[in-house]
Amino acid sequence: MNVCLGTVIYKQSRDFFSDLIKSVDSQTDKDFDLLIVNDNYSQDELQEIGVICKYGAPNKVAPSIAGETVFVDLEPMHCTVAQTRIEMIKAAKSKGYDLLIVSDADDTFVNTRVAEYKKAYELDKSYAFYYNELVTDEGKTVLENLPEQVDSARSISQSNFIGMSIAAINLNMIDDAFIASLSEGDCAVFDWYFYTRMLMDVGKGKLVKNAATVYRIHDNNTVGTTHDVQQEYQVKLKHYQNLAKRYPYFEKLYNDLKALDISKIDTSTSHNGYWWSNIIMEDSYEI
């Protein structure tokens, strides 16, 4: 079983990098590789944070793991956020990993995360992806009542509880053609697009306990849990439009959303606590 923990690093999260590496280094199961994808650090900046030697191989930035550090440099390509994630998945697939556990560069995670994901994968390899709980630094649950498994895109079609940083991808369930097609979803909420595509085209997902990601709440990553209806409306229009290229179900949602009067939405009422959950439309379509 070949496992890697992958992350995309970027200068805006530099203050969190050492904490991320501490989480990697503290894993109880050390038998995994670390895949680092560089978005926008220069070579000199990479040297400063100890990721890569300018003309040599990557440093082993997590000294206690048994595996190696694999480095992919995208800085010369000036990629979008979505493209960096696609390149991370592509690199992990090309190197023959079975499981890609993902972490955002500004998050940390409990020390049993790798171990619990490996157990879940070995127990049942039929899942296309696995996902875990999300908590704050104080241990408060961010996403309440996560289901034990998800087998339909309907469950995340109008709100979402699955992101790159709280999931792992069964790379044996996807092929190069699927990865190449992901560029159709190049938008601000690529994670949502990706896991919708996985549920529509590949397979189901499974909740993994004792593998929580620690959500670092700051201005750049709270967008999905705000009550800004206009922002949610614009994000969903783009999200549904991307998916409408392939699926009639999302074409219908897109058309319904365009016709919706969002001025009548009351954001003071309780919602399910998931990302993008203020605009919930009645949905009776076949998926």
C-alpha cells in the first residue's frame, strides 16, 4: 500500500507552514511520503522555509517520517487554485500511490490521521474517497452531523461538507482521462466540483473517525460558512454552470437558481451548518 500526504504550499499561508510540518512529523504511522506542490514560492523563498535546495533534491522537511519528500514546482506555470489541486492529483497518480491524503497548507490535523485513513482504505477499497471531521483550534466541531457515508451527489448539491483538506482520494478509482477532465471545473470552489464529480462518475465516500483536520479560521478560508447570500449565489451559479456541461440534474439547478429571488432569503434562520447552505431550493429532479 503506497500512501502520500499531499499539500499545495503558497506564500499567503507561510505563517502556518511550520505547524503543518509538525502535524506531518507527529503522525503515529510514519510509513508514507510527503508530496509538496509549490504554487508561488520563489526558489529563494523555498530555501528560507527549508523545503528545497536551489539546485538539489528536496529536504526531508518532516524528519521522522519513513517515506520521502516529493516536490512538484508549479511556480513558473502561474497556475490557478484549481489547477494546483489538479496537478497534485496528477502527480500522485503518476507516481503510483494508492491513497492521496490531502491537507491545505494552513491547516493541521490530529496525529492519528494517516493511520486511520490507512485502516479505512485497507478495510474497504471500494470507496472512491474518504473524509474526516473538521474542528477548530479549540476542538469545536465545524461541520455537524456528518453522514457515515455519502453515495449520491444530491447530498452535496446545494450545500457541502467535503473539502480537499478533510479527505483522501482512492487513486486506483480514477484514471488519467478523469483527471484531465477536471479542468472544466476551474473555479473558486474546485473542491466542491471535484467531489461532486467523484460522486457522479466514480463512487461513494466514507467517513473516517479519529482523523480530524484542525480548521485555521482566518479571512482567507471562512468564505463558505459566512451568511453572504450574494456571494453564495455567484459561487453556486458558476458551480452549477460547470456541472451543467455534463449533467442534466445540475443544468436544472442552474436554471432554477438563475430564476430565484435571493432578496427573500432569511439568513437568520438555522441551516445545516455546511458550506454554502443559505440558498436551499426544493429539488425533485432525478439525478
